[in-house]
Amino acid sequence: MTRFLARNLARPDATPSLWRRLKQAALVLATSALVASCSGGLSNMTGTDGAGTEPAAPSVPGTTIGTGNVKVALLLPLSAGGQAGAAAVSLRNAAELAMSEFSQPDIQILVKDDRGTADGARAAAQSAISEGAELILGPLFADAVRAAGQVARGAGRPVIAFSTDAGAAAPGVYLLSFMPESEVERVVAYAARQGQRSFAALIPNTAYGRVAQAAFQTAVARNGGRIVAMETFDRANAAAQAAKIAAVAGGASPQVNAVFIPDSGDSLIAVAQALQGAGVDPQKVRMLGTGVWNEARVFSQAGLQGGWFAAPETAGFNAFAQRYRAKYGSDPTRIATLGYDAVSLAAALVRTQGQQRFSEPVLTNASGFAGADGVFRFNPNGTNERGLAVLEIRNGTAASVSPAPRQLGAGG
């Protein structure tokens, strides 16, 4: 298990007292790896309002966790159906687990149902602030984050949200989630350092795919590479689009070193099989992906063997998941650690930072924090940076070929 603390890297502009006080308040956290049944699929959901949800049940009444003096709101789509509702329950449980493992936390969590909608999030944020919440954790979906953020900023309250959509971030509205932009940059930069400079891409026609595509184009240019071919696809034309990529990635002398596919689940598997069927040999052309590849059934696909993807280190979520299962009798969703980290960070800052606990200088400390999925920091614009590993698919498993950094470089 690891400690949750601010990481001062002896930078000239760092604040020594922040390091000392947060180190004194370090709490035990579990860190994360993927459980087969807890795939990264939900990562594709959190960029749009209510995406992936089923019709909502009646709104869930608010509850509280803890009895501390400082009130912190937790906004989740508790009444949503499907994956969204399951994720909300898992995030709520993870928050409770964090409270139970922090020694005498002086916070009280106000759990509010935002129904997975902008209107629901707006109402939940207003209710929480009227009850005295100093900080809002959540929501999960981008439109809900924007709505809650508007209310919170008007009241001078910061937000730490769980959406993957960078467009939902803003000064004072921070995203704790796994950002596709960071994952794309990490895997492309690693590939370039291994001498892979010519790329092709198959991009799913989804909101996540479009974000990943833009990040891919930026990352390739930044790392001195070139994109030889790029196609978008959906389920109906996946085979035809794969054949177009195979024209440059297949055969005895491929024109590219790597093919980028920012997709997950059944769609990724179908595309990988189509590429291999069209003559693309994964031993000659490297497959590249993002954290949504982090799923056991993906690891067994012949067309993805040797593929690289960026994700948090896989050592810690196993420990977190084991303790979660012991308490709740079920597996957590992959993003449950976000709820754990958000509550743990809030409790640590309350203990160490006095009246400045949730101020911008504290939350955007360039040294960052160490949480369940490794080191991270919030940028002033609301986005985040994470220490990510590069993993390689090898015969049913994913092995680290480039470990996640234990500290972040100079902020910029």
C-alpha cells in the first residue's frame, strides 16, 4: 500500500510547509491494476451527458458519510441505470472505504444524486452548497460537470470531477479522471523513442475517438513522426476501413511502423481481427492504444499481441479491489479509485492546510499528489497530468515495458 501525500520535488518554487504537513497527514491507499470484470469501457462514457445510461429510476435521496466539521459534496448518477448507475454505486462505496481508512477524518460527505443530467447536477450542486459544502466531488458526465461547475464557481467552491472530457475542465473545475490526451501522448512518445516514426490510425466514430484522434495528430507531430494513413470507422464499415489501413500496414514491407486504434471491447476486437485478416502482421507493425485496452479479453487477441498502450501501473488496483471486495462483496468498477482518491485528498487537505485547504494554490501545487493510480497533479486550467506506464500485450497479460514515473516533471 502507498501513502497519499503532496509530492514536493525540491523545486525552488515549491512550498516546503505544504510538503511537510501533507507528509505528516499521509494516509494509506491501495494502488491499482485492472480486474478482468472491471474493464476500461466506462472511460468512454464520461465525456457526454448520460451517455451509456438506461432510463433513470426515481431520484435517490441524499445521504451522508462521516460526521466531520468540513462538508464535502459527492455528486453521482445514483438513479441512472446500466453502467452509469453501477459506476455511481462503486464510486460511492469507494468514498466510504476511503473514509473508513483515514484516521479520524474531519469531513462529512454529502452524497447527492445528480441523475446523470445537467439539470440534476445543477440542482444537486445548489443543494449541497446551501447545506454548507466547501468542495464538490463529481459529477461523472461532462454536461453534468459543466452545470455543477457553473453553480460552484458562482459560489466560490472548487470542483474535482470525474469526466474524461477536457472540455468540461475550467479554472476551479478540476478533472481527476484518466484523460485520453495524456495516454495518447505517452504511448506515441514511447513508440517514437523506440524508433517508430511512421504511423497509421483507425479511429472509432465516437466522441472518445474524436478526442483521441486530435491528441494523436498532436502527439505524432510533437514527437517528430508522420501519419501515413488515417481512417474512421463504425461497426458497419469496420472491415472496409481496416482494408484501407492494411494497404499501408500489411504485406512483406509495411509502409508504417505502428497502427493506433483508440477503441475498446467488441469493436476493438473486431477491428484487430479485420486488420490481421487483411494481412497486417502484429510482429511487423506495432498496434498502439489507450487505457481502454486494459481488459483481459483484449489481451488474448492474436492481432494485438505485442501492442502497446498507456495506462496507470497495474500493481495497485489489485490491492484496492481486494479490500473493496472484502467490504462490499463485489468488484469495483475501474474508475472507483477516483472516488477513493478524491475523498482521501479532501480529508488530507482538511487536516493539513487550514483555511487554505481547497484554494487554487493548494490544489494546483506543481509537485502534485500520490494516489491510488500513481502520481497526478491538477493544472490551473482544470485538466490533469498523471504518471502513466506503457504496457505490452503478451499472451493474455499486459506487462510493463516503461514504468510510470514516481514523480512528475516540472509543471508547465
